[in-house]
Amino acid sequence: MPTPAISVKDLHKSFGDFEAVKGVDFEVATGEVFGFLGPNGAGKTTTINMLCTLTRPTSGNAEVAGFDVATARDDVRRHIGLVFQDQTLDGYLSAEQNLRLHAELYGVEKAAVKPRMEQVLRMVGLWERRDSQVLTFSGGMRRRLEIARGLMHSPRVLFLDEPTIGLDPQTRASIWGYIRQLQRSEEITIFMTTHYMDEAEFCGRIVIMDHGEIVALDTPAALKEAVGADRIRIETDDDERAIAELAERFGLEATVSEGAVSFAVADGEEFVPRLFAELDVPIRSVNLSRPTLDDVFMSHTGTTIRDAEESAAKNRNRAVMQAMVGRR
Amino acid sequence: MSDATIPATAAPGAPAPPPTVAVHVPPRSWRSELRAIKIVWRRELIRFQKDRMRIVTALVQPLLFLFVLGSGLQQLSAASTHGVELKTFIYPGVLCISVMFTAMFSAASIVWDREFGFLREMMVAPVRRSSIVVGKVFGGATVASLQGVILLALAWTVHVPYSVGLVLGVFALQLLLAFSITAFGVMVAARIKQMQSFMGVMQMIVTPMFFISGALFPTAELPGWLAFLNRIDPITYAVAPMRTLIFANLDISAEAHQALNPPITWFGWDVPVALQIFTVFALGMVMLAIAIAEFSAGE
């Protein structure tokens, strides 16, 4: 069996009393698109920083591209590409100069610099703009240039920290296009964090992280299946009677929300014909929805990702307050 | 967010993707460290070259000292300069000030780099932090000396005759001073992360050092407290050799030499020029070492 691109065993990270990552284990196979999902403050960034050798683990170990992140820092760095949330380009230099600088810092063979640069710039559609100062680029162009730069040294693993955050839908779509293209054309593993649930769907497998722990790890489809229930919304002529009948005949608990009767049921597609046949209340419309990753997140953490973020922010503030009070 | 449609394949009509160029990155070696130093150094030069405004604005202050102060105070000082124009006297000091303030701005670029995120790109590269810091310091020093060369072109306006030795000597001294000041600035930048505080601290330290150094006055017969401050000011040991070098090219009386370019003394001992130069160099190296240690220890 080939060595996994990333292999993490019982990884911990504490900052003082605060345990940001509480022992995580996972493996990522070569060629996978692996998504890391969770609210802000869940430990995603700390984990990615440990894998990129930017933060030292408190305990446990992690190997990236076959090298230990703690003991073979430079070997790890040579084999990974990084695209951060915040931009790290030199705005005064041209696109080409930024890439060249990167190639020199990473020691890319001189003869390979030019062809590789052309390839990555063409991929992100910036080849024609290679001589323009980066200052003149839009936010989306900069992000695309950062992705191109992260690929300059043919990394084995490309880390993307919230690669599509704050971008317009078109740019987000094209970034996903590059990821697909990369998967086909290079032997590269992509490790990304996101808190867009709809984007996590495009990952091969995803991890859901909450409060420093992994709460779920599987393919998006399997995770959704595990949630089980589909959600059905019906509009009827008499909502109250419909709710009563649903409870009586099918043992389902339904509620009215936004003018429709809504309830959860396993195998929704098979249930709908029965619903029409057996319910005495006239139905005007029906809407069946599969569980989304939002539902998956909800079922594992008991909260939606938005609410989790709000409470995480509150917890952080509280932790900061406590730290300040404790120091006195 | 479902308005983002994700193409499963390349859009129709799009050009076929170019063939993959796989790149091999060799393990770290002294050669890769040299490449890193060189590219960080070159980046400073590229940025300097693109920033014409900075080249011009950095000239204002030295020119003010040289022509406004130099011409303005001429009458007051004429009696004691033994026929040497004040402009000529302060010219070596002005050569130093131009380098000092340019070097300070060069060092400030590391604070900008941090603020705009680019420092991170350099810090995560598979090279030693020391290579980044050395490249940065050399780059800043080179840029500052190039700025100094512009002032060297003004030597004729203050009646300093050119010679090959003068030009090379001035350039070498400027490079040395620029190196030490940049190393100092980078050392400070490792700790102070906001631009305003950085410039404040640098101004607070560098401006007094410049005034105390004797760039604008002879260092003999100073009041005790000023003489003491003057001798512990590192810039003194850059200004004095610069003045000695310029004066060696002038045709002036022995009295003028004695009055305007007295030897630097430590408790009555004449400090040799070589030791003065070495002092500046040694301090620069110490600060470079501290800067490297600071940046290597950080995240």
C-alpha cells in the first residue's frame, strides 16, 4: 500500500490552558480532495497550521508526504503548497515576478521555472496578465494567482485554507474547476478547509470538526445517508387536519413552518406515493429534500454551523476574559 | 450559495490544458540558501527601482542639510573654518545621513511585508530564516548605498574633487553604514510589528544618533557630556572615516584639518580609522545575529 499523503495520529495542541485540538486521527490518501469542515474556532486552522509546520504539535504526530511535521520541517515544506486565507502576494511585483520569487525560494530547477510558470498561469487564466503589477488585480485574480504560486514547485499536497471565502460565485466556480483539473492532470492531494456546506459536497471525503475534536469523517454521501431522514414539506388545504392525520396514520411528528407542513421521514421518495394515497386532506404541492451537509452538521453537533460560529465567538471572548482576570 | 455552478469538465471551446510540467525540488543545500538570499536581495532592488517617488523624496532631507543649512550658516561659521566652506565640511555627514534614513526605510519594508502578508510567504519557504534575514539586510544596504551614490554625484557642487579612490571609498563606507543601520532596523522590526510604532522608535533612536555623531560639527573640544555621548554613538565611527576620506582629497591647510577633522579619541588615545570602521562593522554583525535569532525563534 502506498504511503498516505497525510497521516495524523493523536494530534494535540494546547495554548496555555486552552486545548485547541484534542487528539485527532485521520489519513488522507494520495489524490484525494479532503475537506475540513467546522465553525470558526473548531480547531481547523490550528490543525492545518500543524500540518504545514507553522505550529508545533503539543503531542502526537503527523506525517505529510511521508515526512514528520515536527522533525523534518523543511522536507514537508518542499512538498506542500500553501494558499492562505489572507493574501501573501507582493503587490509591487508583477504576477511573473511573484512566481519567480517563489520558485527561487523553493529551489525549483532553473530550466523548469519557465515552462511550469506558463502552465500554472495558463491554468488560472492569468498568462496574459503576467507582466501586470499584482496591485492592479481584483480579489479573485489574486486568489487565482496564489493558487498558481502554490503549485509552482509541484507540491504533493496542496493546502487551501478557505480558498473561496469572500469570492464571487463565478470565481468560486472557476477555483473548483482548477481543483478538478489538478486532480486529473497531476498526482496531487488537496486538503482544504471551508465552512461553505455546499462546497464541502465536492470533496471526496470530509471531516467535521467541533470543539477541537473530529465528530464525523466520511464521504459526503455516506454522511448524509447516516442522517437518514429526508425532509418533506407539503402545502395543504387544512394544515391542522393534515398534522393530526400524519400523527395518527404514520406516527409522524409534523410542524407548520413558513406556511407549509414539514416533517422528516426515512426513504422520502417511497413515502410520497403513500402520502397521496392515504392522506384525506387535499395536497396542493409537495417538496422533498435530501439531507444536506447542514443537516449532517446539525445531527453531529446539535447546532447549525452559523449558530456554532456565534457561540464559538462568545466562548473565545469568555476564554480571553478569564485569561485576563486569571493573570491579575 | 447554489448560484455557483461548478463545471464538471472544461467549458466548451476552452483551450486544451497545457501539458503538465512536473517540477523536482531538490533537498536543501547551501546552494538553495544562496538562491534564497539572492532572490530576497533582488526583490529589494526591483522594488527600489519601481519606487521612483521614494528615490526623489529621500533626497530632500540631505539636500536641505547640505545647501540650506550649509549656505545659511556659512557667515556665522566662516571665521572658524579656516577658509573651508561649511557645505564642504558637512558633506561627509550628509553622505551618511542619506544612507541612514534610506536604510531605515529599507528595514521598514519588513514591517510592511508583515502587514501585507508577504513575510509569511517567505517564512514558510523551505529555507533557513537566516537566509531571508541576510537577503533582506543586504538588499536594504545595497538600496541605501545606491541612494548614496546620487549624492556622490553632487561632490563638485561643494568643491570636492573626484578620484577613483574617493568614489570607491565613499561607496564602501556607505555600504558598511547602510548594512549596520539596516541590520539594526530589521532587529527592531522583529519585535515591533506596527508601522507607526516602528517608524516612531526608529526616528527616536536614529535622529539623535545622527545629531550626536558629529556629522554637523567637529568632535574636538565638545562639552564633557556631549563628548561622552559622541564617543558611544556608533554613527560617530562612520562619519569620522567618511570625513577623513573626503578631506584627504581636499587641498586645505593643516590648521583646517586639525580644527575640522580632529582625530576621535578614547581617553586621550587616537582611535585608528581601521578600528573605527571595524566598530561599525562589528556592531552591524551583532545586530544581524540578533535579528536572525529573533526571526528564527518566531512562528
